[in-house]
Amino acid sequence: MAAEKLEAPASVSIEIFEKYDEELSQECHNIIAALPSESDWFSVQLYRYQGFWYQKRLIQPILNCQKHFQAHDTDIFIATPLKCGTTWLKALTFTIINRKKYNLNPNLDTTQTNAPHPLLTANPHVLVPNLEFDLYFNTNNPDLSSFPSPRLLSSHLPYASLPEPAKQSRCKMVFLCRNPKDVFVSFWHFTNRLRPDIQEFNTIEYLFEKFCRGVNYFGPFWDHVLGYYKESLERPEKIMFLKYEELKSEPVRVLKDLGKFLGYGFSEEEENGNVIDDILRLCSFENLKNLEVNKSEKLPAGVENKTYFRRGEVGDWKNFLTIDMMKQIDAITEEKFGKHDLKF
Ligand code: A3P
């Protein structure tokens, strides 16, 4: 176990994880006061709102977007629990939709017909903003009118807590999930990369116990997945349900399906040419991780871009979980997913 050395923490200050009480509306104070709570790995309180766990700083943005977000039928949402491959899916979706605008292959001289690709200089989280962390974090009702159509947006919110207009409109959602054992291991590393210098590393045992009880950001993980899964069965034209593992094992097939689902299907000429390969190469773990922007820059909230690129493999849990841990997560997964025939 723990074969890999933990990385040194990114230097983030703990302030970015808390929203100060005076910034909260009275309504938000009242709601929070009545919620069950428990401390998280930063010793910051987590609150259970509408069945899922959040830091206090997120309750206000969630209320804001639930109250004010207006959907367009052309909107595209990337929906994910944490650590399921959000960064990758954002890069792929942005690139599929904009593939005619930008140069997909920086090594080819395209005689300057297309502009340089934005992924070369911007992290995917900047190109596809998140409702609760970016757009509604500091503003009750942000002006989204300057966003080009289709608006490419993202959220970690469970399906039930999404703003009603997003659910009622004809906008499309792509949901990406992942084997819970890999999600947990990725999340554990993530917490340790984000921890302030003054704080000890989180032990895997400490976080594991919380994860299995569902007490982690946007958790319980299993309920989060099931919410979108069930809805995707009811409304397959609205929600595409994807797994990180299938994206890894059959990237060409998934990309074709994704393009078609979004209304940006690949032409025969594109399928027979290099376009799909170029998109996959541009958005690959190796390429994105090694771009200067992702090695040295930070997101506006202060988190270092490199925090989102760790190993990018399927089955890394084998290097960190004990047999007992594996059995425990598998038992929960079977209990929650078994009857829905959802397998990882
Ligand atoms: P690991 O920690 O297992 O390496 P998210 O983007 O939802 O925060 O998920 C992060 C996980 O996706 C991390 O997993 C990260 O390494 C992996 N990841 C990031 N970019 C990727 C890419 N282009 N291809 C595959 N995996 C990627």
C-alpha cells in the first residue's frame, strides 16, 4: 500500500475554502443553521444540503444558481462528481464543438487558416466554467449574455439539485463517472495536494471512512451517480452517461458518440481523416499535463492547474487500497449499483 510518494502540497491558503459568514445572505444563514454538519479533512465544516455534502462556502452559490440560472435549449452541461475526469471531458467537449475554429494539430502548418487552440494557453476549467464554483460563487445573478452559443457549462451538483431550468430545458448534459475506488484514491491525493503547508497529510484511513459513509464533497458518490444514471435512462436524448474507463479503452468510439449526441457529429471525411486522432492527442493526459499553462499557472480561485493532472490511469487504486478497503468499497458499490446493473 501507499507505494507512491505523496506530492508536496500546492501552496493554497485555507481562505479559498471558506466563504466568510458576512458574505452569506440571511436566507443562506437560516438554511445552514438547520443542516446536519460534520468536519471535513481541512477541519472545515461540511453541511448536508438536499441529501449531499458541501462546504459552507458552496451553499450560497448553489442557492444563487438554483434561483437565478436560466437555461438555453442549446446549452451543454458537463456534469461530474469530483475526480471522475472532469478536466479531460471539458477539454474534449470544448474541442469537439470548436473543431472548425481552431488548429487541432500544433505540429502542422495549417497556413494559418485556423487560430491557435485555446487549450494550449488555458486550462480546461477556464474554458468551461462551473456554475457553483465560478459563475455563481461571488455573484447572485451573473450576466451570461456574452457567452457564445452553445454555452458550455459545468457542474458537480447532483441531478436533483441542478437549477430547474437546466432540467426542464432541452439542453444537453454529459455525465462522466468512474470506478469509485479510483475516484477515492484520486480524491485522497487531491486533498493532500491542496492542503495548506501548516496542515498534516490526510491519512488514507481517515478519508476512506468518510468517503464510504458518503461524507465527501458532492457525496455520497454512489447517490450522485445514480441520480444521473436513472435520468439518463429516462431521457437518453438529454443525458449521455459515460464512464472514465470507456473513454480510456474506446476513445474513438466514445468521441464519435459524443459528437453525435451533442449535435456535432463527425462527417465521413472527418472520421476517415485525422480529426478524431488530433482531438484525442490534443486532449490527452500527457499533452495537457506538459503544457506550460498546466505546469505553472493557477486557476482564478488559486488552485494550481497541475493539481488536476496526476496519473490518469485506470486501476491505480491497486497501489493504495488494502484488501479490506477494496472489499468495503466493492460491497457498497454492489449494494447501491447492483440492482441497476451498473458495473465498474
Ligand atoms: P488521477 O488522480 O487518478 O490521476 P477531475 O478532472 O474530475 O478533477 O479528475 C481528475 C482525474 O482525471 C485525475 O485522476 C487526473 O489525473 C485525471 N485526468 C486529468 N486529465 C486527464 C486526461 N487528459 N486524460 C485522462 N485522465 C485525466
